[in-house]
Amino acid sequence: FAYLQIAGSTFIPFSSAAEFSYPGNGCISKTGGSEARFAHKLLLPAGTTVKYVRLYFYDDSASTVTAFFTTYDAAGNFTELATVGSVDSSGYGSSLSPELNYVVSPFSSPINIVANLGAQDDSTLRFCGVRVAYIPVVTDRIFANGFDPIPL
């Protein structure tokens, strides 16, 4: 697999009603407000196959952080293809989504990763980011098997 790591601190809140902080290590925490959702565009080449989404978090609370692998169509409708949530790990941890096998089509179905930080309003629950595992599309057929000739 190839991997794309996206830190939680690079995610954008859905609205100005979100109140959050940056407690460190690339994480964000909800500190109040009525908005708990944050999003980040996932930009991968057409034909790439997304296999998994791994959620990174800090969880020492009764609430959970949830990440969604979401696609959109031209009419504004969305489809959540994978959901992965935190578990109370009494600290830093990660959770892996089910296998996706989603073939990227960025023009007809752009992708967002959406994180919901839930109801916890302190740093005992932090969203630290996601790592997307994917199989890149092979665009250069000449060197698809590498640069080295077959050994004699």
C-alpha cells in the first residue's frame, strides 16, 4: 500500500459555531460550541483504490471521535462508505476501518474525510488525524515493473 497521512490540526470546521483548541501532536479538541464536525478533502488520482482508513486519537473520556470516509455527487448528496470510531484507550490510540476497495473518481464523486468530535468539551478527547491506505493507479506502463532489467 501507499499511505496518505492527514493531521487532525489541518481539518476545517463545518461552521463558525465550532470552538476548538490545538493541544499538540497534530491533534484538535472540541472546547465548546454547537459544531463538532470537521472536514478535509481527500485528493487522490482517478483510478486509485482506497483500501482502509485508520483513525488516530487520544481518548480518555466517555465520548468518542468518529471519522467518516464520505463521497459526494453533483447534486450535493453524500454517501458514507466507511465509519471508524475511537475506543477508550486511556491515551493515544488508533482504530482501523473495514476494508473499502473504493476506486477513486474525483470528478464524479469527490471525497471528504469528516471527523465528528462528539460532545466532549475538553482535551480528554482529541482527534489526531487519519491515514488512508491505497493502491496507486499505474500510469507509466513502460516502467511498471521497475527500472532494473531481468537478471541474466
